[in-house]
Amino acid sequence: MHRSWGWLPITQLAAAALAVAAATVLAACAMPSDTSYGQQAPAPATTADQATQPMPGMTGMVMPASAPGADAPVATNTVAIQNFAFAPGTVTVKAGTTVTWTNQDQEPHTVTSVSGDELKSPALNAGETFKHTFATPGHFDYLCTIHPFMTATVVVTP
Amino acid sequence: MTARRPGGEPEDSQDRPGGMSRRQLLRHGAWFGGAVVLTVVGGEVISHVGGAAAAAADDPNALRFVQLSDSHIGFHGPANLDVTGSFTRAINQVNGLDRRPDFVMHTGDLTHLSTPAQFDQVHQMMGELHTGKVFVVPGEHDSVDDHGEKYRATFGAGTRGDGWYSFDIKGVHFIALVNTLALEKLGHLGVDQLEFIERDVAGLSSDTPIVVFSHIPLFAMYPTWGWGTDDATQALSYLRRFSSVTCLNGHVHQLFSKTEGNVTFHSATTTAYPLPHPGQGPAPIPLTLPAGALGDALGIREVTYETGQHDLAVRDRKLA
């Protein structure tokens, strides 16, 4: 049977074959033909298996341990949007610097402040860029409004 | 099936997928569908919650409504080269049902990128539905760049706050929520909306059946991908005294059902394109199925309720 693998690197094809078998278990409750869902490779361990911690206010619900921009800050003015993540997750720039985001995914994303209006991009289609000049120092958390689990931070220094 | 204790405290469920690693999730594969019995009859899935609710499907006087979801008008990609055509088929399928539904609810992601042209198109298409009334709640794709302003300009008449509302039909109380604004990782209702819910149900008898619509699930389906609502527990606490609460959502583009205490959750499928099961793959990226298989992953949901019954009958039909 021909399958469309889309984003899947060739090296993960073998792993994907294993996932088909696993997926049939998960598909048991859904529509009858929906074993055809099982085309995806298992998530990398870093995605689905990372440490989790309880989230206040929602009993039994857990979130990934990473906070917005929890990874080490990187001094750069370019951010890639790739595989549903901003990279680097935290960048540090001096006030007056223009930061450029480039969407390297096929899916649209936005660059939007969590609070306030510092960052408010339109939807960026595949390959599109968004530029913003940070005039004042501060700590700017942002996310993608379409996939709000994508969070990151720009730290602007004097 | 999860034990039900009408009117009592919801049982604390320890078996939520959000608390599991992918490996644990696979190991607990039996969890899927464990809460609600799904029966397949001639290409449709009927969920029997608590017994003979499906009998309502044949009663001409029963409450009858349709849930559509995640039409993503404006999407262009290999996962579905013609989302307009798919949504047209879904509308025709609704119009071809044996009995006209009292209303149709679209649970969000009407558009793909919230453009005025996409809102115009989906609004016109929904006007073709043969039904008493069309309702909608927004998805995050309907508020990409404006906090839902264009959405409310098109669909927000008669709503409160950022677009939430409630209504009653044939003895059932319906609450339509907005949990796609003020996002950070997860869906969010916010203080104003929580207050609305509390007041909205305050005067209702505890035996009033409650149906809650939202785009993002009100249960923790897969928080890593944002498939949950961070303050849903507070909202559901106001509904704890009701004997029958049914929460219908979209967002995840796949069927899924579970029961927690007095609440049954049903995630609907999409009219546009499937997404992976939780944790299968690095992100919720649209799935491209083999030629000819797409229609089987898409569908519409018909819900019926007969006065005096405890539960609603939920029928998920593949796209015809």
C-alpha cells in the first residue's frame, strides 16, 4: 500500500513500521477504517517522554516541565520556527535590535506576545518571515496563537 | 465503563492520557474507548452511554442536533486538497438526514487563517444547512491575529463576553464556551467566563440535562499538544450536581470518548483532515492518508435525546 510520509525522514521509516502495529491498539475506539491513522513514527523520546510535573488548578493534569524559554539563552537575532518549536527557545539581544523569525514548517504559525502587544505577527505561511525591532529592554514571552504549546522568550538588554 | 454516581462527586480518574509518557500510553491502549461503549453499525459509530439512549434516535419527537467541527476553510495542503468540497459533502449529508436536526453546532476552526474571505465563505456555506438554527464556537484558527474580532463580527451576534452563550431546547440546557483565547499552552476559559457558567446554571434543576460545547477539550486529552483546558476543572465543578453532563468538543480531529464521574466527553472528528493520535509523531501535523482513505477519517456527529432518558445518544457518521 502506498503511504504518504510527508514530514517523515527516511531514517525513521523503520520506526514508523513499528508504530503502525502499536497504533492499531489505539485505533480500537475510533471509526472502523481508522487504522489508517497509524502512519506516524513514534515521537522522539525528548518530545513525549520528558519529565512532567503537576499543574496547579487541574487535578491529575500534567504539563511538560519546560517553561517558556527555559533553555539556555542564545545571543542571536534570528529565530527558526521548525517542527512546531521556536529555536532557540530564548534569545538575548540589545535594545534596538531587529529579530527575524522564519517559518520553516509547512503549517502556519504566528509570533504573538503572551501578554501585551509587543509581538503581533500575522499568520506566517511556509517560508515566510516576520521582523520586529525591540526598542526597550525587557523580557518578552511569546507563543504561536495557532499552536499555543509553542512558547519562547526574547530577552532585551540595555 | 466508568462507574456513574448521579449527583455525586466526580470520581478522581487516575488514568488520564496527559499523565502518561508515550510508552505508558501505548501500554494502556485499552484505556481508549474504555469509558464509553462504541458500537459500529453500517459505517457509523454509536456510543451507548449508560444503556439504551440510542433508542432516542428513532423517536420523531426527540431532541436532535448535529455537531460539525474543524472545517478549516482556506487550508491548502496534501492532507486535503479540497476542504471546501469536504465541507460541502458534510453539509449535504446533514441535509440528507432522515429527520431535520433542531440545530447544527459547529465546534470551531471554521476557517484556517481567520481571513475575511474565509469567514465570508464559511458563513455562506453554513447558510445552506437545513436546520432550525446554526450555532458556532470559535477555534484558535478563527482568532489567529485579532483575538477573535473577525469571528465575532461574523458569528458573535447575541453572545456575551468574548463570544460565549447558552440556550435551552426541549428541556436540555446548552452552554457554548470559548476556550481558544488567552491561550498559553492550553485552552483557557478565564474568570469572566467561569463566572458566567456558575450563574448560568444556578437556577437549573439538577435533573436538567446539560450539554457543553467547546473547541478545545475540557478534559486532559494530551496537554503536550495543548489538548486540554487549564481551568476546566473549575468550570466542571459548577456542573457537578447535575446528573447528566455531556461535553462535546473538536480541535483534535479524531473521535474519542471518556467518562469522568457525571461527565461524558466526546471529541468529534473533522470535515477537513485527520491529525495523529496523541503522541504519535512530534507534533499535531495534518496526516496525509492514502488515496481514497480520507473520507473515512472525516465525518459528522448526530446527537439525539429523548425526554426522560438519562443520556444522549451520540452517532458519529463517516463523511458520505
